[in-house]
Amino acid sequence: MGCDSKHVCKDRTFFRTLVTVEDGKVLYMGNTSTVDVKEIGQVELVFTCGKTLTLNDVYFVLEVR
């Protein structure tokens, strides 16, 4: 069984774009529970050195701590 990791964020203000998910995506949490993914989007991280990193297909999940 392979490991499939995803970027996840619970703060909507970090997202540049957000699209509603309609295909029933599920996020498997570390404690073996699951949560439905309602939106996926793009997050742009700007570092103090001036470089920018864009993360695509980031899951917006409020239940993440």
C-alpha cells in the first residue's frame, strides 16, 4: 500500500482560488477517521527572502487541527 499525501489548510484566507468539490473526495486523517473535502484550491506562500511557492490542489478542511 502506497502513501498518498496531500496539502491541507483550514484557513480560507490563505487560498488564492477555491473550487467546490463534487466528486466525493475524502481525506484520511492520521487517527483513522475521515472527513469529506468540500473545496480544493491554490495557496501561495511568500517567504521573507522574496521567493514564492505555489501549492496546487490544496484541500480546504476545517476539521484539521
